[in-house]
Amino acid sequence: MAINSVKGTHDIIGSEAMGYQYIENVFKAVCELYGYQPLVTPILEHTEVFTRATGEASDVVRKEMYTFLDKGGRSLSLRPEGTAGAIRCLVEHKLAATNDLPLKYYYFGPVFRYERPQLGRYRQFIQAGIEAVGEDSPYLDAEAIVIAMRTLDFLGFRDLKVKVNSLGDQNSREAYREALRDYFRPHLADMCADCRERFELNPLRMLDCKVPADIELGKLAPKISDYLSEEAEKRFYKTLSLLNALGIEYEVDPGLVRGLDYYGQVVFEVHAKSASGVDYGALLGGGHYDGMLSDFGGDKSIDHGVGFAMGVERLYSILQEGGQLDGVDPGLDIYLMPLGEEALPDCFELAEQIRGLGYTVSLPYQKMKMGAMFKRAERAKAKFALIVGENEIALGEVQVKNLESKEQFPVKIEELEQTLDSLFGEEEEHHHE
Ligand code: AMP
């Protein structure tokens, strides 16, 4: 019987993987523009890293985590998100003691959630994210949004919808939780089991419920904006004014709460539809958080962070459909064509020499008909064919064929480097026009 990939996982193959790498490279380049460095933490962590950091009550941790006992009887989990592991790492290595604050890191890698797979939702997917930790500043909060927007802009996204909200400081949220409980209490019996639990643990999450009737109820619930302390309100306006100054458009969505207990001050999400109107869900989500460092034994006095995580599959799907990834697979520079068995060993060596010059080369590994080789060259998106037969070997030449213009001419082996440099030099200029 055939063995297929695990439900909710997916393979990323060849030119598709080039698209993913391109997204990673753009993200990395943008993060580095802002002085963020890469952080690679294990996919596998002690389960406690996540239960501690996100609170036992978050849906992700409670219901969606891949948790198991290893052979030594330890409870381990595949990471369901990037922040907890990053904070665990920063505290474990005491990075705050030996580095200037804020600590600024970015990451790119797989995360795992046992969710029901559907369009834009996988069980293994890739998140690209940043964390800026150890300083409490609206500038830093705004910068996180700016980094996300610059990445998306660079990738070619247009018509983005940026939603922001403030969850205020602890006092604001305490007052708001009470207001929400007062509002939901009379309806509680009709609400879903999760919401009844959220009512006790953190009623803010009731606004994140996916059950239609509960969403309707949530729409008329009190808004956090009416419960922000004066200080929290000022802080929010400061963050917004920084976004205004940089020309970043957003809409304040008073219903945006996001799931984690740690979130406070600004939270945000970015949405986009594909060219044909498909909605894959939020492209990214993030916000400011307080209190996570000390939960890992870190310093209480610097216990602040801000970050976001974007779903790379969703970015890929939209970019792919919009044609923004069309040029990502550059194709081969050269497809080398040995005419007949005798030319094969010479071609094998010649290919190596040309690769040494920095050109990408592929060739058949056995005798093949001319027509078949041209088909292969075309599928490999080769720009030039170098044809080598008995005649050419005797004359110390190769035939160079431009596969676009079909122009063909002989070149002496000793002049090949110069010829290729000038051919590809022209190509380059062509690209830059
Ligand atoms: P979250 O950590 O839940 O805030 O998610 C951050 C981003 O990851 C979302 O905005 C999505 O783009 C992406 N994402 C979340 N869950 C999934 C999933 N199951 N499959 C694919 N992408 C996801």
C-alpha cells in the first residue's frame, strides 16, 4: 500500500521551495535592515515551555499541541508557535545580561498544531516571526508593525488590511474582563463549552470564538477602548502616530483581542485576499506582551516584548496566484548537449569547467537524441545550449545556441569563458533595462 504524507502536512518541491526560500530571504533581509539577528531554537521543547508561556488555557496549548512522552518519560511537545521557545532561549542564555536591550531576533521555521486542516490551515506550517525583548517602548511596538509591512511590501503585496487595537495595561484589562463577564453572564448557558470555560479563565478570548452565534453575541459586547486607562490610551495614540508618520495605513478594530494572556498594549493583524479573491485568513498576527520573561525565571524589570508571526504558506499561496513568484526560479544558464556517446566524457568535464566559472549547467547522463535534449533544455528553462559532437571535439569548439533567439555559432574552447561572460553580461543589462 502506498504511504502518503501525514494529514495536514505538505511537501514543498523544487521551484515551489524556491518560492518559499525567496520569501525567507526577503524576510531575512528586511529584519537585518532593522538590526534583528537570526534565532534558531529547537522544534522540540519541554511541554512546560508552552504551558507556562501561553497559559494552560489557550486553545493552541490546550487542544492543538503535539505532545508525547519520549523514551525517557519526559513530556515533550512540537512547538505550536515561536515566541515561547525564543523567550526560553533568551532567559536560559541570560542574553539580557550581556547584550544591549532590546534583544532583537527573527526566526523562520515549522510549527505544529493539531487543527482541522482546511484552506490555508495546516498541521505543520512555517512561521516567520520576530521578537524584540527587554524594553517597553511604543517605538519598538510600532517598529514591529513596520517590519511586517516592509516585508509584505517588498514581496509585492498590495491592498493590505492592517488591523490594530490596544489591550491596554493590566488595570485596563482587569476592568474590561469584568465588563465582559457582566455582558456575557446572562447568555452563558447558550454559549459553546469553550466559551463557558473562557468566561472563567479569560473572557477576552470569548471574542475570538469561531461559533457563529457566539460571534454575533461578541459583536455587541463592550469594547476595550472604553476601558483603557488614560495612560494606556496615550500609549496607543503614540504608537498610532508613529505609524501615521511613516505613512502606514491601518484601521483600529476594537474587536481584535488575540488569544494570549500575555498580550497587552498594541495588538495587530494583517489581512489580504488573493488576486481571485480567496481569503486564506490572517497573514500575520502579533502584539506587545508583558510578563513572559519572568515566567521563565527572567528579570521582572525588563519583562516586555513585542513580536509577530506570519504564516508563510498563506504568503506563498497569494504571491503564487498573483504571479509575484514567477521569476523566482531563474532556470539554468546552460544545457550541455553531447552528440553521441563519445562526446559524453568530454561534456562531463566541460560542464565542470563551466560551473567553475559560476554558470549553472546541467547535461544528460547518457546518450540522448537531439530533440529530447532540446525538450529537456526547455523544461529546465535553459538560456543557452552548448552542443558538442565529434566534429566540435576535433576542432576544439562548441556550438553555442541562444535558446530564445535560436541564433547559433561556434566558439573555440579557449574563448568560451570570454564569450559566456559577454553573453550573460548582455543578458544582465537586458534584465536591468
Ligand atoms: P498565530 O500564531 O495563531 O497568531 O498565527 C500567526 C499566523 O500564522 C497567522 O496569521 C497565519 O498566517 C499563520 N497560521 C496560523 N495557523 C495556521 C495554520 N494552521 N496553517 C497555516 N498557517 C497558519
